[in-house]
Amino acid sequence: MSSYPLPPKIEFQPNGGTRPFWSVMIPVYNCTTYLEKTLKSVLCQDPGLEGMQIEVVDDASTANDPGPVVRRVCGDRVGLVRQPRNIGGVANWNTCVERSMGEWIHILHQDDVVSPGFYGHFKSALERRDDVGAAFCRHAVIDENDRWLWTSELEMPTPGILPGFIEKISVSQRIQCPSIVVRRAIYEKLGGFRSDLSYAADWEMWIRIAAHYPIWYEPAILAAFRKHSTSWTAACVKSAETVADERRCIAIVQSLLPPAQAGTISRKARELASLRAFGFAEQAIRNHQPTTAFRQIREGLKCSYSPRVTKALLFLFYRVAKGAVRRAMR
């Protein structure tokens, strides 16, 4: 029996009356820098009230009130709800799910965007597929100025159900929140985002869904995840919560994996978590953040001591030492 607590329960949404196909739920906290772009990316493909619920859920922001931005950009079209107290990012995601009225839920963070055609592509693919639990598209990673930094890996060249996806998603996070939509009924059956995870709470959710339901894939790049210095992800990197939470996630989901492959998949996932940690550490060293680098290396070594990890760590030390010598000789 698992020693981990169960995911929080999501209450069943009665089918009385007409339900929109979409619930676009936008969690926000203390940042409105990119919120206008986020909202406009949705509104430009808004099918109307009968087809889409749009709601901003503010986690009791103490700075940068989202209300004026929402009303200026959206008028009364977009709902605005404020938590009575700050409950944290993951719990606020669950509030988004609980408040949703649509058949399909899209949690779109305050700094991310979707491209024209996002909702149309997915509705065409999903409205006659009762078997699919979630669907995601290829995504871009963008910076503060909307410049593309890189794109996610192409899972397959044509739209459709991804075969054997549980084995891929369990090894590494392949999905960013703006790119995925989930059937509300799936949250009702499997529960919400786990409160014992933070940075990796979304990764665990996608693994959980993939373990129970088919996942639809759209190869077009229709969403963008924004990378910037004030994001939640950036804060998690500084504290090394990125790696610590990934390690917890890997342990939690092992029971969901195919028994014959669970050990191999988990070892590979821990190894990749270590390698990502060393990548963060090297970037921190370049940015003159030794504390962050130390934390990332320490947490990375808690994940794996494989030959590949050991070699990567030695190579990291070599590159750092080489750089220090070059700077000393200038």
C-alpha cells in the first residue's frame, strides 16, 4: 500500500443545463506583466459564452492587482475571482479545476500564451472522442520579449493517440501547462494536483492521466511557455526545489508504471533529473550564483550516482575550472 497521501478529490459537476465545451482557467499571483497578452491570446479565438468559460483566479495577490488589467482588456467577458487568502500555486490550480464548468479544462498560466487555432484544432479532434483523457500540442519556449528560444520535441508527425506514452512521460516532463487540455471528468475520477508536490505537480498529473487514459497529440506548435527571471520556475531553480520535487514525483508514480519496466524507467528518470540539475548548476555558475549551483549539484547527486551522472559531474567541474583559469589569465 502506498505511503503517499491520496490526491485531493475534485467534486463531480452536474450535467444540468448547457455546458460550454471549454473552461479556460487562468491562475494568477503577484504578476500582471504578461497577463494582457495571455488574455488576448484567448479572446481572439473566443467562441462566446455558450462555448467557453474564461476565468481569472487570483491567489490573494499582495502586489499587481490583476483586476484592472482584466476589466480593461476583457470588460465583463472574463470572470475574476480572488482567494480570501494565499493558498499556493498548486492549490490554486485545484481551485481552477473545481470552478470549471466546461467539458474540457485548459489551465493557462498568467505569463503563457496560445496561438490562433489552439481551441479549434483541439475541439475538432476531441468532440467525438470519448476515450481520450487529455490532449496536448507541441509548444515553444519564449522569453520576456516573445522571442522563441526552443521548441519541444516532436512526439509524432501526425495528430492522433500517442502509443506507449506512459513510458516516455514517466522518464521526463514533456508537456508544459499551456499546451495541454484535460477532460473535466478525468479530474473527477483521478483527483486534482497533489498538494505534496510543487514544481513537479503538473508532471505527476500528466503521468497519472497517461497511466489510465489515451493521450491525443497535435504536432502543430500552438502554445508558448514563457521563460523569465520572475517566474515560479526561476524561483524553484534557485532553491533547487526543481530537483527535489522531481525526485519525490518519480517515487510517487512508480506504482503507476508497467511492473516489468517500472525499475528501469525510474532509474532513467532519476538519472535525467541529475543531469538537468547539473545543467542548472552550470548556468548558475555562469550567472555568479554559487549558492544555487551548490544546491543543484547536491540535489542532483541525491537522484543518481550512475556512471553517466558521475561523468557529467566531472565534466562540469572541468569546464568550470577551465573557465576560471581563462578568466585569471586575462
